[in-house]
Amino acid sequence: MVLILTVAAGVGIFLALAFLRTLFGWSLSHILIVCYLVLFIMAFYIPQDFLAVAFDSGGVTTGPVTVPFIMALGVGLSSIGQGRDSHGDSFGLVASVPLAPFSLL
């Protein structure tokens, strides 16, 4: 149950971060670089037993139900954002959400 709640909370937090990126026009590459650097540094400090589970639980966000849901939310949100191109602004939502489970373990 702890793993399920942790993954759910992480997906919610990173989905909110991805929505803020879409609304305010933050650079996707900068966010991904910073997040992955932090995650790889954290990988040295967590027990090895959790490392494989954390990376594998990121696959939750690439399922056949989750991806269309995130994409629909992203396109709808980017249409009201500050960016010039709504399709370009919604790009990267699915790329940033798999970071969530690993970051919370």
C-alpha cells in the first residue's frame, strides 16, 4: 500500500509541475535536466533494493489509460496558457511524469 500511495502522490506532484511548466512557458529541457540530475544523485543514497522498484514504477505513467488522460489534460491546459503554440506547449507532459515514482522513494 505504501508503494501505491507513493507512486500516486509522485505522479500528482509531477503532473502539477508539468502543468505549471505549460502555463508559465518554462523550458522542458531545463526541468528534465535538473530533475534527472537530482534523481541520479539520490540514486547513490537510497538502498539498492529500492532502486529497481523505483525505476520500474515509473512505467505506471506510460499505460494505455494514463497517456491519453495526461495528453488530453495537457492540450486543454496549454490552450489557455501563455505560450504561442498549444501543441508545442503540451509536449513533454508524459516525459516528465515518469520521474515521479523514483523521486519519492
